[in-house]
Amino acid sequence: MPPLLPPPLPPLLSQLARPSPPSPTPSLPPPLPRRRRSGHSRTGHPSGAPQGRLRRPPARPQSPPLPLLLRPPLPPSLPPHLPPPLPLRQRSGHSRTGRPSGAPQECLRRPPARPQPPPLPPPLAQLATPLPWLLPLLLPLLLPLLLPPPLPRRRRPGRRRTGHPSGAPPGQSPAPAATAAAAQKECGSKKDGRCACKGASLEQVPACDVPATPIKDEICPFHEEESAFSDALRKNQELEFDRNSERFQFLKWGSAAFANMRVLPPGSGIVHQVNLEYLARVVFDTDDLLRPDSLVGTDSHTTMINGLGVLGWGVGGLEAEAAMLGRTVGLTLPQVVGYKITGRCSPLATATDIVLTVTKHLRQVGVVGKFVEFFGPGVSQLSIADRATISNMCPEYGATVGFFPVDGRSLDYLLQTGRQADRVAVMRAYLAAAGLLRDYAAPAQDPAFSQVVELDLATVVPSVSGPKRPHDRVAASQLRDDFLRCLSAEVGFKGFGVRPERLQERRQIRLGGRTYSLGHGSVVIAAITSCTNTSNPSVMLGAGILARKAVERGLSVPPWIKTSLSPGSGVVTHYLQDSGVLPALRQLGFGIVGYGCMTCIGNSGPLPRPVVEAVQEADLVCCGVLSGNRNFEGRVHPHVRANYLASPPLVIAYALAGRVDIDFETTPLGTSENGDVYLRDIWPSRQEIHELESKSVIPAIFADVYSKITKGNASWSSLQVPDSDVYRWQAASTYIQPPTLLQGMTREPPPLQDIEAAHALLVLGDSVTTDHISPAGSIARSSPAARYLTAMGLTPRQFNSYGSRRGCEAVMVRGTFANTRLANRLLRPAGPRTVHLPSGLTMDVFDAAERYRAEQRPLLVLAGRDYGCGSSRDWAAKGPALLGVRAVLAESFDRVHRSNLVGVGVLPLQYRCGESAAALALSGREALTVRLPRPLTPRAAVDVQTDDGRSFQVTARLDSEAEVTLLQHGGLLRYMVRQML
């Protein structure tokens, strides 16, 4: 009888199982494209040459491949985090179609050659500095989340929309600098005989590309000319460098001290969007050998690239650090859930509505630790940007990846974003020959999945998610009723516990000489932000069309709402301006304030003081509406208790309404000369969006932005760094400190010890996020971190944020469990405090941990389901370890966070099925002893004893022999160092 064979693996796992050839050492990038030679017109022809002949663009150099960190044959590396530079505007003399003004229609502007992306960090043998000390510090500083974008600011009063001080004639600029004469020879952007922007040296001005009219919404990347709404951007850039110059110096030093390492200027974009638009290759071509693209990234939203057909997911920084030291990234073979998409989307629904629907659905299905692969005829209805939006929120629905196999539309996207046509042709032929090019309309190509779930796109309706979790979706038509229920419901994920007599509470505020009224449900933050949506032209242009129609009807946003637009790449600015919708967005307050996550990561900046005072006095549940991917309590702003994720058009709609407790069907947004204006009157049609997108989102804009990706501003260029192979630590620094993770380690690992008579530092509930454990936002003035910084001579204005101080261990350990919304069941109300159990005293979490340390008492954390969900934040594991936490006992763990706990030597313990702290009658005030079996094996049963004589069993969530080894060594870095000795 022949042996039984297992069913064929789905394409995703087939790629994992297929051996890959070794990747060569990346080569250095080619030089930057040279400026246009004198005597050549902007059409690419010699002056006076016929317009009908096109100059072919130079060949695009081949980019070095990103190593696949899945098996030993490939040298491990990290995906590059390369933000784009500030974008260039439309060239003078060119129409918005990309054609020279007056040129024949067939004479299209060819995009310039795309430069080769910078090389990646090399293996350990090529590095020049002592990595065991440096990596725990250097790598977190390279992560995109550690370079938080500046705080959004509104446009400064007293400036006309021409970009000049009030009273200055439109189109007139300040006198150019002494070096302007040389710059103007290349500029070609003149008005009244002079350049429209400030002069600069030739080294700063590669063919200038600055338009003759004042630049809108940004500072010229090369001339730094202030213009309409550029005040916020300029101030944010100045603030960024003023606060973070020491960190930037450290990064710039690292780029010179390490071989094959390039650091690009900070604050210019979001890596996931840059990866989608520029870095991703889909197919590697090295030494005449083709293979599929893949990567791991040090942020959980790395999965965004799955939308393009590239297999990628997020890992913790500790795993990435170990990969730089030569360790491969391991993966337990997962189940693959097939998500079948059918039908056609409603004309009113957007990609954001689809992803919010998918997120809620898959959370209900339960896909934690699994791969999700999308298939079915409905997929072909989704653009690559739509698919990327769905893949981006993969961490929110809990899967490891949310994968869309490559199809013809994927390859068309590569052409749209400026990839070389001949390379795309090779990819198409290879993928077809390898059986990796999918036709979503052909059921015969559908693989066998572990489980199949289905979504009919026709059932998707305009939606939002909130008020505290991204998977709590509610139809926009039902938000009013849902919010009112949440107000009076018991405190929880869908409740605020407002007493009945306080439901109608309101406060009057004065702004700009006028009086306004705030109450529960008032919108105080409206932000178009995050790569989840700003990477999608359809929703961004939809927002622009809605804004334009609103302005035409005389609508405006109430002045108490803090509005901002922070795209994930300069490409967005390009097509918003070229499509003509940017002025309307600015008029409603959605001027571009920078390029980065901003509000989505908690960097929304301060609210107007009258708003804060009203919220505090009346304990108002005011709202934020943002186009982000996370809205955990306390993340967006400490004074904004309810936050809703929404599409960019809906963000503007709620901003116009000024509140979320509105029924758009029956309540108008405002009144115009012709009567009431309802949302349906200004909502953009799908045809309007498509027509505008086809005209404005063209390959030339991607080439313009990414051909200058290595450029920085004057602040970055002027940073002075030491010329040394070893970093010179500054003893008084509050940004960069030597880490202590490796201090006290011995040559051989000590034997594992039982955890004797441990006290619970905290007793937590369900869905405790990494934002609760290690916040990235502002540092409260009454916190232990603030007291430390004050003792170091800093003022509150200099505190900055936890995210910016991740290189300072003294700040970060004091910021662990410092979220103001942390609900500790050992005491009430919510806040970053706990009970020192032996004495019964209430104190800050850090102070209690220090007291336990002095008493030599080990610590535990008790938690519920989904402990550690959210961002893959290393300090959410490092912080508790440094506080003295030996183990975390929870009902379930987030995949990345559980791995990070093992990586720092903290033991993750999981209750058995059906058990919990409540079921076992654990109050958290008991002393617990954890008896480890000898030998310790993966998922071993572990006995836990209480000081009152009870005992129960839990499971050690060490999922492989490798993780057992890491725990025995005290963590990943200690293990790697011992292997090197």
C-alpha cells in the first residue's frame, strides 16, 4: 500500500518550504542622478530640439536583494527603514498631466532613473564596532517608531495663504541669498526675473524643480522657502532637530562607523509606505537566479507589503538584533486560513470600511499566530493600495500575515510606481513559470486551506471602529446610538461609566473671541494620518474631493478641533497638489504638517487650553477621529477618551459636524446659501475618484520623489559627529546611555531556578497593549520619568516623549506601566500606580518595583487575554524585565510580545483552557511560587503554589527548544554573546 501523502501546501507555505540560494553581499548604491546639463530643456531635449523625439531614461540599476531571514543559507539582515525626502512640487512649465505646457499630447515626460536603494546592515564579520554593547542601543534607534514625527501644529496667524506675511504682495519672495545667482542658473523657476524660492548652493539644488508660484503646504526641500501652511511643517522640523539632535548625531555616527549601513534623514515618511512604493521588488534577480521577495521588519505593520504579494511580517527588535549577529529568524509552521472575497463593493464604501470589516470578522474567527491568505473573485476588484490597506491592519486582526498572492494587477502597480518595465516583464514570466502568478477568477488555482471564511463585499458599509479598540467596528449610520450606549455603559472597551445625571454635561469655551459649547461626543482631534490610509490614493483623493465640495458650499471645521494631514510619503503631497484638491484641504485645516505616523502613534500635540480645561472640569468624553490603525485608550491623546478609526473622507465629515453623535442621514453638516448640506450632497462618487486618480497618480511623481530619497535638510547636513569606530558615551546624556542587559552575565549560563514567593506587581485585565506597558507618548510631569529628568536639570518643555528617549534606559524603565489609563485591579481608579503588598502602601509602579528589589522579592504580572497586543515594542518586554518581573501569567499572549518576553529572559506562563485568575480565585495579593520541571521542555506543565496552600498548573509558553535555550541563557542577546565567545 503506498504511503499517504499530505495535501499540498498553500502557495505561502510552499515559498517557506522551498530552499533559497545564498544572497550575495549587497553592493554600494550608485551615485545620485546628476542635474540637468546646461543647454537642455526640461523636456529632456537639447534646447531647440524637436518636441516629437523623446530621450529614453537611463537604465535603472539593479537593487541589492533583501535577505530572506528564514533559513541559514541566506545572510540575515533587516529591512531598510528609508523615509523619503520632502517631495518636490510640479516643475515649472509642466502641466498637471505631466506634459510640458503646450507640448503635443503624445509627448509625455519620462521619469528619471530610480536610484538603487541603500545597502543593508551586513553580517557581524563586516561590522566595525563591539556589537554586544552597541546593538541593543543602536538598533532600537533605527526603528521607525523610535523616530517619532514632530507634533502637528496649526498654521500661524498673520500669514496669508500665499506664504508671505500678511500684507506682502502675492508672488513676491524675500531677497535671495548671496549664492542665489549660481542656483538660478539651474532653477529655471523664475517670476519677475528671480527665483520664487530662496537661493541655495549648487550642492543643495539638484535642478531645483521649484515652481514659480509659491509652494503649497511644505518647505521647498532644497531652498527651505516658507509658504502657505509650511509654518507648521517648518516648526515641526525645527522642533524635531532641537529635541532630538543627540539621537540624530548617534545615528549619523553609526552610518559612518558601520560598513554597509546608510541612515537617511529622519521625519520624511513611513517605512511601510516607502517599502510599498519604492523598496519592494516582488522578485529578486541575483546572479541570474530569480526567487520571490520576502522580509521581516521591526514593526508589526510590516505586513502591509503582503498586499503587493511579498511575504513579510513583523518581529521584535531583539530578534532583529540577533539576526544582525548571525542568528536566523525561526518560525513555527502555521495554519493558513483562506479568506474568500466575493461580490462587488458598494459605491459608498471605501478600502478603510473593508479593512475594518475584515478586522472585526477575523478577530471573531480567531487567527492569532496563523497566516491569512486572501483569495476569490472579489480580490480582483481591489486595487493594490486597497489590498495593502487590508494587509497593513493584519496585527489588528491578530494574524501573522495577511497575504495577497501576486496577480497581474500587482505587476501593473509596479509599473505605475515607476519600476522598470523590462524588470516587470521578467517578473511576470518567472512567476507564471513557477506557478506563483494567480488568477483570482480561476477557482482551480485556489489552494487547500486549514480553514476558509468568506466576505461578500456587497455587505460592507461605511464604518468606524472604536472607541477603544480597532476591531470594535460599528456602521457609521449606527455610531450615534452606539456612542450614547457607551457613555452610560460600565467602564470597559465599550463603556465609560458616565452617570445618568452627567450625560448632558456641557462646558462653554472661548476661542478667537467667540463662545462655543463642548459636550460628550464633541470631536477635538481630526487627523488624516498613518500609512494604513495615506498610501491609498483613492481614499486620499476622495477626502480631497469631499473637502472641495464642502468648501464650495461654505462649510468649515469648528475652531476647537485640532486638524492635521500627515502622509506617509511625499508622493501623496505630489498628487494632492496636481489634482487640485490641496487648497480645499488646507482651507478646512488639513494642511500638511509633516510626514510620519504622528497622531496615530500619539504625537498629536497639545490641545487648546480652553478645550483641556473644559474636558477636565466636566470629565467630558470627547472624541478623536483618525485614519490610523490603532485607537487604544490613552494612545492618541491623554485628554481624548474616545477615539474612532475612519476613512479619510469620514474624518473630514466628522470634523465638519464637530461631533460623533450625529446621524448623517437626518442631520445636516451645515447650511449654505441654498439650504442644508448633508453628507450625501458632498460625498464623492467612485467615478469622480477614479478619474482624478488616473490623471494625477502617474509614474513621474514616484520617480520625482524617490530619485531624491537621500537628500536631507540643512539641519541634518550640519550635524557634526565624531570620527571614531567606538561611540563616545556622554555620562550626563538623557537620550543615549549604555544598556545594562548584558551586565553581570557569566561565561556559562546559570541553572534555572524556581521563582520563590513572588508578589504580583500588577493584576491586569484583557487586551493590555504594549502602549499600556511601555507608552510612546508624552511624559507626564508627575511621573517617575519626569522626576528623573528634572533631577538631571531638564524643564518640562525638554521632556520630549518616551518614544524619543528609548535610548535612555533610566527613562524607559521608569516609564514602564506609566500609561495613565492602565487599569490595575489591585487598586482604583485607573493610573500608573500599584500596591506594595507587604506594606499595603500605594505608590508609582517604578517605586514599588524598586522597593521589592531592595527586599529581594521576585515579581510577577497577572493578566487576561491578549496580553501585549499592539505594536511590536521591545521596551514592553525590556521594561518589566528591568523592573524585576520574572514571569507573566496570562490567559493568552500576543505572538510578538510573547517572543520578546522570552528574548529578555521573562517566562510567559499561560492558564490552562477555561482557567483564569478569576476562575482560580486569585486576587493577586497572594505570594506565588513557580516550580519549574527538570528538564524544562516546550509547553511544559508548570506547578504554581500559593502562600495559602493552594496549587494549580499552568503551561510554560516556550514554544520550541530554541526558546527553552534562550530562557536558560537569560535572553536572546546573552545567548548570542556566549555563542561568540
